[in-house]
Amino acid sequence: MSNRIVIDPITRIEGHLRIEAEIKDGKVSEAYSAGTMVRMLEEILRGRDPRDAWAYVGRVCGVCTTVHSLASVRAVEDALGIVIPPNAETVRNIMFATQYMHDHVVHFYHLHALDWVDIVSALKADPKKTSEIAQSISNWPKSSPGYFSDLQKRLVKFVESGQLGIFANGYWGHSAYKLPAEVNLIGVAHYLEALEWQKEIVKVHTIFGGKNPHPNYLVGGMACAIGIDDASALNAERLAMVQKLLQDAKTFVEQVYIPDLVAIASFYKDWGAIGGGLGNYLVYGDLSPNGYKDTAGYKFPAGAILNKNIGEVMDVDLRADNEVQEFIAHSWYEYAGGDDAGLHPWKGETKVKYTGPKPPYDYLNVEDKYSFLKTPRWKGNAMEVGPLARVLVGYARGREEYKEVVDSTLRTLDVPVTALFSTLGRTAARGLEAKLVAGWALEFYDQLINSIKNGDTRMANMEKFKPETWPKQAQGVGHTEAPRGALAHWIVIEDQKIANYQLVVPSTWNASPRDKEGKSSAYESALKDTPIADEHKPMEILRTIHSFDPCLACAVHLYDEEGKHISKVKVL
């Protein structure tokens, strides 16, 4: 006999996600992931100027605040054959790296840590013991007994006030929590410190892109001029500030994030055998010091791994009709060629057809269509994307940087390499690549400074910016590795306007419903066999789902709860 539990919405994520899970004998026997928002940006973009697309898609989300704009300008540049100056590539790389550090730290402390850290337990901690533990794992200066004592007093007042905010509905005291009170207090301290830190690191985006979130991009380069002595340009003072922000970020990652990650993981080693899921991993690759087109030089190497076989990494071609395809057998859309068709994004269609139950409802009809997410497949395979995929592909490709951080972490925790294929591995991978990116960011900064010193101040190539220079028809693809995973935008341009535009985003890969053959995607697969201590407080489900860092905001509400069309966006 099994019971079905429903978590809707999943909290501490961006967007709307519903999980339904069948519980049998204390474990998840089946799981269903449903995106409950409508993705219609593709239709909003149809008929618009391709040079403006980055500004629209950048508003997909306020968390993935640069990656969609980056993928978009790359798609247009690919279609039109535009080569941007090296400085522009380097600035994009620095902004990319900044986004990674910000996103990973925010995810660990503010979206995921509360699945492992018991806030209430921290009230019982001994500040002196807390200080001793903190100083034993890191040189971070904020670790005195007085510091933790003052923080604990603040926490007590906060709890006594009854205004708990996001902490109000936590599963505090749950049997799945294992950290000592002192480690919980360290987690709470760094939760608060990360709030302060994250508002500083995003200043890099404001310096290069004018603002955050949604910094400015430009088809052909970047819209920021270099002028060492110019008060209105990227001058020496602003560039020095970027360096300082990147150095501070590296310090925070290495002295706060990584020590906390390892300390917490040491109490949850059993999660190195839970939540592995598919065993198939996909990476598009990105971040080369020699430019986006230099795929061999990617810091994040591209590739695909099937069935956990890290002895073989396959190449990925985003242009091939038979590699990346989207299906809708269990999605609330319709294709002209029928529900069993698989479409490459250049030929993609986005036409909503809601056939689900009328809210409020108890359960989804999972035998039919049950999600607003399409179901992408790579060569017919469900794939996991994200930090774990990137770390595994880098490790399998034999990259020394990856092998060093992975092997040293495995030795520290005394766990086998197979522990990577898990919820714990997914969470650890995010931290390990944050450490790598922190170093790479400063490498790119040095590259920019050296270029400027050598007299190159070019930031944009406007040769093909004017529409009259474009071919009558063109198509392109722009990809990147968003913090949450492989991201690509495909564009078709006809008569100087967007004829088709398709986004296949990381959470579409991971959170999508079953395909036409009934095979689960990453979330659904990872939840199977997860132990559940209390069906009324499904902490374990949240741990695994949050380990992917879900982001369902690549969607826009255009229909009411009865499926009636309530908004039409006109092309101006």
C-alpha cells in the first residue's frame, strides 16, 4: 500500500514547482515533477528585432540575472557571423564568473542550507565551543566566542519576537537533522554574513553592465567603453574596484563556503548514496580565455556521460537535428505533427493546450499531461545538467584542476568517487566549482588588464550591427553554462525579424515530466528510493530537489486557473 504526498509549491526556489511522490515502505517509489507556470517568452519575441532579444530574455529571472542575455547575444552573433573583440569576451567571462560565485553562495546558504542546518538547535550552542570549531576549519576572522555569543543573543530575540519570516514553517527538530548545535550556529552566522556579501559582489555587474539585476549586453560586444582616465568609462579606479571585489569573493568562497560545505557534509555522508538519479550528464561548455568559439579551451569542458560511465565522454552538437529535441507527450502543449514528435529547437513550437484538472485539485493525472515544462532529450536520453554534470565531465576529461579539488574533497570526507552520484555529490559539486571559478575570475581580470596595457581598448564590433547587412534568412545558437546547468537559445531570423526563438533552460532538462516512453527526467528519477522519516514533513524530498537549485521562472502567466486566455502581447 502506498500513499501519495503533494508538495506545492516547493519553496526556497524561483518559480512554481509541484512534486507528487508515492511513498511505500518508508521510501519514495514514484515521483512526478510538474512546472505550474506557462513558458511563453518564445511567442513574445516573435517578430521583434533580434538585437533586442537579450533585453527580453534577461527578464526571465532575477536570479539567473545575466546568463539568458549572454546566450541571446551569442545566438544572434552566431546567426549573423559577428566576431566580438577579445576585451568584450573577457568582460563577459568576468561577469559570468561573478554570477557563478554569487549564485552558488546564495543557493548554499539561503536556499539549501536550511535543509541541513537546524536554526532552532543553534539557540542551544555553546559560543566558546562554536568558536573552537570555526577556528579549526578556517582562518575566517569572524570566529571569536564573543562574536558567536552576540549572534546567538540576536537569534534569541528574533525567535522570541515571533516574527520568524522565512523560518516560520521550517521542519525544526526533524529527526533528519544531524548537526551539533555549535555547527548549526556557525551555519546561521554565515547565512547572515552571506546576505551582506552577496550585495557587494554584484557591483561587478553594475561596473561592466550598468546595473544588477539584468546588466546591459550588446550584440557585437559590450556597451562599456574603456578609458583609464575617463570619469565616465571603465577607468583605473573602477577596474581596481572590480579586482578588489573578485579578491574578496575568492576569500569568502575559500574561507567560509568551502569549510562550511565540508563540515556539514561530514555529518551527512549517508546522503552520498541517496538521490543519484539518472546517471546521465550533459554539459555544453563555456569560459575560454581565447574566446567563446574556442571550445577546446573551455574551463567548463563540453560533453555527455551516460550510465555513470566516466570512462567515456561523448561530444555534443547543438546544431544536429537528432541530438537536442523537445517532446510534449506529458506537457500541456501541442505540436502540429502530433504529441509524439520530437522537435529540434530551430523547428520548435510553443503552443499551449491545457488539458489538466481545474484547480483546486488533489492530484495530477500523471498518466496524461501534467506539466507546463516540455521534455528535452539528448539523443533520446534524459540528462541531468548543472554543477554535478560539469564537475563529472571535467573530471572525466582529465582536467587537473577538477581532479585536484574532487580527489582532495573525497579524501577529506573519506568517501568513494561513487558518492558523487548523489544529492550530497550534487551539493558538493556546486561548492567545488565555485572555488575553481573564484580563481578563474582573477585570471580573466589579469587578462583584461594586460590587454589594456598593450593598447587594445576595443569593446564592440559594429560592422554587421545594421540590418541591411544581414542575409534574408539566418539561424544561430548561443549556449552557456548557467549556474543551474546547460543553457542554449536557438534563433531563426527572417527579413530582419525573429521568426522563431526557443529557449531550452536547465530546469527544463532537470524538472521536466516523463517522455513518450514513460522515462523519468532528473528530478523524478533522483527522488526514487529516497527514505522518508515523516510523510507530513518530507524534509528528504526537499533536500534532493533543492540540490538541483530549481528555477522555474523561465515562464510567464498568460492563462487563468480555468485555462482561459487573459493576456495577449502585441508586437510593436
